[in-house]
Amino acid sequence: GGSSAKTSVGGSGHGSRTFIGSEGDSQLVDFTLGGAIALTGGTNGSRNFAGIFSTKGTQTITGAPSITLTGGASGGIDLEGNNAFITSTTLGQQTITAGSVVVTGGSGGAENNAQIFSGAGQTISASGITLTGGADGGGINTGNFAEIRGNTSQSITVGSGGLAMTGGSGSLTQNFASVRQAGLAGTSQTITVNGGGAVTLQCGSSAQSGIGSTVNGSFAFITADGDSQDLSFTAPGSAISITGGTFGSRNTAGIQSRNGTQTIDGTTVANSPSITLTGGASGGVDGEGNVAVLLTASGLQSITAGAVTIEGGAGGIANGAAIQGPQQVIEVNGNLTITAVNSLSGATQGGGAGIGGRSVAPIVTATDLQLTVHGNVTLTGGGAANSGAAIGSGQAGGQTTDILMAVDGNVTLNPGTVSGSRIGSPSANVADGDISVTAGGDISLNGGGAGTAIRTTGNVTLSAIASGKSITQATDSVILANTLTTSSDAATTLPGIANAVSTFKATTTDAATGDVALVNTGALALGLSSVAGNYSITNTGSITTSGALAL
């Protein structure tokens, strides 16, 4: 686009523009030997744009050219940006076969965005795609964003170059990077990553803070509004890496399905991507944290991954990291590590790390989780109050936590210096739900610091029956449950001074090491148990028997 200085030329007016346009049934841009498309928005005034568009028919770009779109470096006003775009409107399919695709928001001015847009179906295939929000300028509703958007179904395929998205920076906000499928019922989003490529989302560092819970900052997000969202990886070495932003607020990063299901997997187990989520290192305010997330709002979240690491932010406020949805089926082919670090918690939004139901208003749900881990599970609390590591509901509690965990290795809960780790409900508003943890290794609720816990008003089942495996708890650890049922080969040792269970059933099988010990408070019924070693119950309250004890 040009650099003519006039602004406010009107929605139907134009500045000094450069474009290739079609008003017919179809437009074909065909490269026979590679080549390149480079479109750059203008400067100074407004609507100095550069684009390729089809207003009434299909649009096809073939031959694998590299594509570079760059928003204008200056100028632009609300609704009259100096944009760079490839667009087809509502009447025709957009199909693009490219080499590398690089889309960058403008480095200054307002609403100088860069966009590949289709009002109808959209299919894009590229060796790699990079989207970067603007380095400066922007502002609320006038951001210098970089976006790929389809308003019905959207299909994107990338090679080993992967899909890399980075939110922008500057003193204002909304210089975001976005892949969005905006169609509703009957539409879908499919992203296929070949060649061991990665999906990398790094949120921005724009400085504006306190922008409001309905406004987004310089985010990096993949969003589906249709019936389903499917991310599929076809080769070993694939990865998803998502990192929250810094400085201002709502500089978030994530992958979300807002109305339908979400599926993330590999075409084989070996192709399943590793997943790393890291909350923002600074910035954030309560309700506007710089978070890193995988989310569904209402549909099933189904994830088959390699190793999974979820880590809260190193600083700031409400800069958590989480995998959340109302119904989750998650399989981890490696270790699952959940660590809260040092981000402070707000009154409505935590700064820790976890897996479970949605936890921030207006979407708060119960936890319904089936978790399979072919490795170890390790939860570690953090250094900021109420910002712990959790599998279960959010910090407000009050939501049912139905959790079924099957783990090949050890299950270890470690405390942090200020906040703990838990499975189930937080200490406030403990709610119902059944929790079952089966481990091929040991189950350990370690002590010191801020403690560890398993909490529900429903039932808890703990099983570690492999040879030599035990269930242990520190004295400052807590188990709250209606009925607690334990099974181990070696000892089950539960000396937590704040334990409160109503019924206790225990089984051990090793005669030399299979002791059972429980410290408890409250009326306690001893249920059907078979203990190979010594049996010790210390209870503050009445004790009755509700089943046979084989001791």
C-alpha cells in the first residue's frame, strides 16, 4: 500500500491501495515454479492497503509460493487500517497451497493488521506458518494483529516448519496472533502437523493492563467455534509449547474449543506430541492473568500426548497454566509433571498449575476426568499463596470432582513453600465426587512446607498393589473422604493429623512389610479389610466396625 497522508476516507473509500481483485466466479493465482507473494500495508494515512481478494467466487493460490503479509508500519485509524490481506468473501471456498507463510501485524499505528480471511470454507497447506502480532501501536479494538480466519470450516496443514504464533508488544494492547475458525453449528477446525513439526504459541508483552475481562490483550490463540477442533500430528518428535505473556494483562496463549469437542493426538502413539504449558513470567491482574491453557467450554476434551509438563508463572498475578474442560479423557505417554511456581493468586483466578474442570467465571464446571499416564505423576506446590498444583477443581471449590487415574509409575504429591499440591477439592468448599488412583509404583503424599492433600466429600480409592509398593503420607498431609479404600503390597501408612474419613477399608498382601496405620478425626467405621501385617488405628472420635477385619 501507499503512503498518502489523508485519513478518515470512509468505509467505502480507499487510500493509495495496491490489489489484485476478482468479482467473477473464481480467481486463480498459479505459480508454476515456486515464487513468492509479498503484500505490505501502507503508511501515514488510512486504508492504504495491499491485498488479493475475490468478492463473489472461489479463490485459489497454487504452486507453493512463499507468502509474506505485513501490516502497515504507521497510520491507520479505527476501521481504516493500512492492512495486508488475502481475502475471499462469503460465496466461495479459499484454497491456498504455499511454501512458508509469514503473517505479521503492523509495527506501529492503529488497526494495521495482516490477515488471510475466508467468509466461506478455508483450506491452507504450507511448509510452515508463522504469525506475529504487531511490535507497537494497536490498542483496544484497533490492534495490529496477525490472523488466519475462516468463517465456516477451516483446514490447515503444515510440514516440519510447524505453526508458530507470537503475540505482539508495545505500550498498548491487542496486537494478537490468531488462528480462528469462526463458524458455528455444522462446522469444524482441523490442523494437521507433518514432519515432526511443532505448534508453538508465545503470548505477547504489550504493556496495557486492567483492560477488562471481555477484552483480549496481545494473545496467541488457536480457536474453534464449531462442532469440533482436531489437532493431529503425523510424525515422531512433534510438540505443543504454549507460554503466557509478560507485562500487561490478558496476554494469554492457548488452544480452545468454545462450543464443541477438542481432540489432540498423534496418528500413532509414537507420533503423539509432547505438551508444555508455562504461565506468564510477569504482569497480569486478577481475572486478567497471562495464562497458558488448553480449553473446552462444553464438549469432550480428548488428548493423547507424549510427556506433559504444566508449570505456573514465575511471577506476576494470576499467571497460571492449565488443561481444563468439563469432560476430559487424557492419556500421557511419558511423565506428567504439574508444578506451581511463584505467580500470585487473585481473588477469582489462580496463579498455579493444574488439570480439571473450568475454574474462572463465567465458565465454571465440575471435574470429570479420566487420566491415564504411562510414566510417573508428580505434583509440586509453589511459592505463592493459593497458587498450588492440582488435579481437580479450581481455587474456589464447590464443584464435583470425579477423577479416575491409572498410572504406570509413581504418584507423588510434593508441597511448595507457600502453596501445596492436591487431588480433588481445595481446602475451602470441599465438594462431592469419587476419586480413584491406581499406581504401578508408590503413592506418596509428602510433607513439609504447605502440605499435600486428597479431598472430596465422596469416596477415595488408592491402589498400589505391585510388589513392594506402598501408600504413604506425611503428618501434615490431609485425606478427606466419606469412604477411604486402600490396597497395597507393602505398607499403607497414613499418619496425617488432619485426616477425616468416615469409613476406612484396607488391604495389604506382603506379610513382612504389609502394615496398615491410620490417624483420623471424627466418627470412624472400620470396613472390610485384609491386612498381612500389623494394623493400627488412632482416632479422635468413636470407632465402629462395618465389615469383617482379617488381621
